[in-house]
Amino acid sequence: MVVCTLALGIGANSAIFSAVDAVLLKPLPYPAADRLVSVYERNAGLRQATQLVAPGRLEEWNAQNRTFEALGASYFENVTDTSGPVPERVAAMNTSPRFFQVLGVAPALGRLPTPQEERFGGPAVIVISDAFWRRRLGADPSVLGRALTLGGTSRSIVGVMPPSFRYPTAATDVWSPTRAQPSFLAVRTARLYTTVGRLKPGVTLMQALDDLNAIQARLGEQYPSTDKGWGASLVPLKEEQIGGVRRSLWLLLGAVGLVLLAACGNVACLLLADATRREHEMAIRLALGADRRRVVAELIREGLLLALIGSLGGLLLAHWGLSALRSLATELPRVAEVTVDVRLILFTFAVGATTTLLFALAPALQAARSAPADALARGGRGHTGGRQLLQRLLVGTQVALAIVLLTGAGLMIRSFTRTQNVSLGLDPDRVMTFRMSAQWSERFDAVVQRQARTIARLHAIPGVESAAFSQLLPAARDVPPNEFQVYGRDPREKTFALGRSVSSGYFRTLNIPVLRGDTCGNDPTAPVFSSALVTKAFADRYFRSEDPIGHAFVSPGQLSNRTT
């Protein structure tokens, strides 16, 4: 019973410690990772103040700053690999110049793109991830120089990254230099780059921020229509990746720590009961001249043996627990790095040794204090008052810890239940989704026609009740807010919202209720670009008591008016 209790307590602590260690304590797997920062554009006047970085602005920051070794960036694109026997969708990161220089990670095989390959008009090359290399290419060591057809473009493989390189996401398959043309860099409102920078040695975050803000202030004077009012925002890369789970992991570690304390109290009670059973034996030893310190040392050695066996069992449980954690907590940052390593083994046995002092010392000292004559006279009958007091204290502590844990578990279950019962605003039952990609070179009207043909063919499939197209799935926030200008309003009045293009069958397909107005047309295959629906939150924020239906607005860069 002692070994099982210890194994459960130590195993839970070891598993959670491994997650805390991998996610929070270990540095990111990049050289001098403490000097890496995420870089954003910032406009305090926007509801979503921080935005991604425009490609042209990134080049200007690179050329004019004095605090960064380099700034690099990437943006995500789904492409199709048609070079194999079966086409496969590939998660590609289009990278800016200096991207790999900033992160400082060498490939496991081959090389990184050269500056010539990162420029417009340079050779088309890619670097692939270790997972893609193994899954798609069978871990072929002669893969260098092999061409893959991604999105209709042939690209030559020049390198394979190590398994630990998963930036910006673990799902990334390939990294491809953007080779951006000058006209693309000139679009100053195309904020699509996820940017990372490497600070120079000795430079603080505040110094770098002041440097970029000074540069942006000069750009605001040079380009007032697009850059005025904008600045920079910097976040340590590690903080950005794990900041959202920091508090949860520490709370979880504290909770399993309370479980371990309760287990120690339980074991101490068991050993006190065992010490009562052996009281007559200890009295005979002391009466025959045994040294009290040797008796205490023997009891502690027995406790250490139990702790050793319990720690081994806890380590086995931790291994199983970590396997479950990696398969279930797929959204946890750096979850692939949560493994059984030397640090976990040392932590496990350190916990085992500490618990020995907590549960074995009290029974040992209790046995050492007892008078041999009194113990022999009792012959093992009954308990002494001091021992009863200690056992009551231990039991009371266990009950108190159990109440705390049960209360926390109950609150968590209630919060989870409430979350599950929150209305989604749509009905996801029997709804299936898939993605369609388009080339940057593909004409917009050709993309729209292809989408319409796809929806028409889906409607012809038996069993399909409705089909629709949406630029993004519900609740997705993968794009920055759009700026709108409402006709009849002061042009200086800023209106921002997340928007997406949908076909007219979108609301029927997802059973989204329309509070007022209609769903913009009756043709389920026709995309909607001349009319729009807004959420109640949008109407309450920008129209207040005014009726939003019938108002017209336009987005910068779009010629067609939209009417709510």
C-alpha cells in the first residue's frame, strides 16, 4: 500500500513537472534564444492594436535599425505537392530574407537558402521539415537536389531541418523563400508577415522598441497615409509561445504537489501503525543496548527503500502519463519536447528522497523517544497519547488537502460544463469542411468561378443538403481586421472589424440565425460581394440606436460598395 500510494503521488508530480520543465523552464531550441523577440506593428487607435508586419516595412526596419542583428519573417500558405503518385496538401511557410539567420539553427542535412535564392528572380528552393522528410520522402538521405512541384512551381530541396526545429508551428512542412517582387514590397498595408528578430548582445527590449518606434516615426512623416500613427510592439519569443499556459501549468503543478503531500500523510499514518505493531520489537532492541541512532537510521533506510521502489513505479506512471499528454494536449506549446529525460529522472528520485524525510522521520523519531520499560510493560497494547495526537494531525491534514483538491476539481468541472453549454451561434452537426487553395498568380475572377463550380458539384451529390463557401471557418482569427468607411460618416471616424467573404448558402448550411434582414440573395452558388451581413456586436458598437440596414460602406482598396 505504501509503494502504490507513493507511485501515484510521485508519478503525477513527475509527469506535470516534465511538462513544466519542457514548456516553461527550458530555453527555446535556438542559439541565444533569450535574444529572440516577436515583432509587430502597433496602432493604439485600433481595437486590435497589434498587427502583423508589411513586407516592405520589414525591409525598411532591417536597413535602418541599430539594435537588431537581423529581422526575419514568414507567412503561411497551403500548397499542393503534385510531384508524388498522390497529391498531398503541404503546410508551407514563405520566408523573408534573413529568416534562418535570425533563428540560427543549422539544417540536419544539406544547407540553408543563400541570399541569391532569397531575392526576386533567384532559383526556387525549399527547406523541408524532418517530419515531412520522413512521412513524404521516406527519410531518403539522397533527397538533396530533388525537385518538388508545390503549387505548380518546381522547387529544389536544399536542406532538411532537425526534428527540434518547429518554428513557427509544429505543423510546418516546408520553408520556401518568398522571392518577393518590388511591387509586392511597395504595398504598405499588406500586413501579413509573422516577424521575429534577434537582438544584438547587451541590447534590452526597451532600447530595441525605442529604436523601431523612432524609425516608424520617420516613415510616418514620409508616408503619412499608410504609416502615420503606427509604431512597433516587441514580445520575447518564449513569452509569446508559452505565456497563455504559464499560469495553468504552475497551478496544475501546485495541485499535484498537494496530492503528494496527502500521499505522504497517508504513508506516514501507515508507518506509524506499523511502528505500533513493532513497538515491542524496538523496546527489546533498546533494552538489549541498541543505539537509538542506529534504530532511527534503520527505520529511515526502510523508508528509503520504499521510496526507491515507489519512485521507480512513479517514473513508469509518469512515462505513461506523458504519452497520454502528448496525444491529448496537442495544442500545448512545445508538447513534443515533453519527454522522459535525465532532468525528469533526477526530479523523480529527489521527490522520492524528500518524501522519505516527510513520512519516515516521524515514525522513526516516535520509536526513538519511547521508553523501553513502558513499551515492554504494555506489551504492544494501545497507543500512547503523543502518537495518537500525531496520527490525528496527519489524518486532519489529509482531509484538509483532499477538501482543497475536491473543491478545485468541482469548480473546474463546473467551468468546463458551462463552456460546453455556450451557444456557438451555429449548428456544427453533420457539417464537414475542406480547404481550397489558390495561387498568388491566379486571377481573382477565376478563383471565384472555380469556387462556384465546386459548390454546384457538391449540391449535386446525393445526401448533401447544402453547401457553401467561406473565406475562413467560424471563429477563426487568422487575418487582421479590415478598415471600413461608412458613407455619410466623417472620413476620420475609424471603423474596424474582422470580415470574410462567404457564399449566400453559408448561413443556411451552418444554421446561423439572421436576426434582421436577409441572407444576401437566393442563389446558393453565387459569391456575395455587393452586400453584407454584420454581427449584433458590430451594429451595437458602430450604429448604436441607428438602424444599420441600408447603410453602405467600402473597404480601402475595394471599388464595390457593400450594403448591410
